[in-house]
Amino acid sequence: DVKVTQSSRYLVKRTGEKVFLECVQDMDHENMFWYRQDPGLGLRLIYFSYDVKMKEKGDIPEGYSVSREKKERFSLILESASTNQTSMYLCASSPSGNTIYFGEGSWLTVV
Amino acid sequence: DQQVKQNSPSLSVQEGRISILNCDYTNSMFDYFLWYKKYPAEGPTFLISISSIKDKNEDGRFTVFLNKSAKHLSLHIVPSQPGDSAVYFCAASIGSNDYKLSFGAGTTVTVRA
């Protein structure tokens, strides 16, 4: 079974704080993704990575950065959290194509 | 601008009846479509897909229909069961190898006993 693990399920952070969301996959997948899910907007792609140290912007990269130093690990970074970044964040991985496996999600509240 | 639209945010159906979820898309380049199912506090899981070379794909109780000319697809669940209560997301891509999926906003299905 594919396992995508998001270490922090629920976080509350203050405006302006730096936030790290960590994701690990155990299936040696090439591709990893960060999405956010908001009511009425569905899932929107923030960033994806197709290889170690490689990344591409998704549809809503503003205010976010990512890091992929190892194949199994993909981190999402909010340099200075803002209230409009309160959301559910979903990490995902894929061996190829669009067979995407999602983690359980991280609920972030910025106050 | 959302290229994949699910215009019904919610659907309530009696157990045993048919659930029909609709999805429209605007990008004519999309040729591969997927449905994902999501329970609360869990990540979405893949349910069923269809390529544009087909107009129907069936997997057990789940059938997806594609109408390319109308840029419309639908997911039928027959019969609906309480465990089907979840949020269903429609997604589209250009080719089955394109990992950049465009998702709809989701439809919350509630199956009443």
C-alpha cells in the first residue's frame, strides 16, 4: 500500500510566523505535490516536484515555497503566514501520470 | 478561472437509490477524467477514470459517462450505500500521463438510511 504521511495534522500559527509542512512518501515516487483544499474551490495545486531539488509552480504558488532535498520528502514552507492561508493542505505523490496518492491532510489555522 | 466545475455543492439521496453527480469542463484539450472520493479528515482516494476515447466506464456500482460534445461528465452510483457519503471531486487532465490535474470544487453526497 502506498503511504503518504503528513506529520502535522492540525496546526495553529500566528500571522507572520514561518510554517513548515512536512510530507513523506514510502513508494519511491518521482512526483510529489502540494495542494490546498478550500470550500467552493476544490483542490488547487500550489507546487509540484518531479525530481529531487526540482520544482515547478502550480496554480497558486504565491506566498509559498517548497523544498525537496530527498526523493521521499517534500516540504511546503509558508515564509510569513497570513490568515488567508488558513486551509487544508494535501500532499500527494505519483509514480507517473495522474495516478495520484494523497496524504490525510494538514489543517492549518493562522490567527 | 476554474476549468472544471461541479455546480451542485451537495446531493442527498436515499439508500438504495441512484446518485448522479455532474461535472462540466471548459478546456477542450482535456481528454482524461477522474473522480476522487474524500471522507472527512482523510485525503482523497481515486475512484474511477475515463479516457475521451470512451463514453462510458463502469466499475462495480460506479459508472462514469462522458459527453465530449457537451463537455460534460457524470458519475452514477447504483445503488447508493451509507458508506458512499463523502465529497466527490471531478478532475481532468490533458492526457493520462499529465500529472497536473484540474479539480472541481466537489459535491458532498449524503446517503440517507
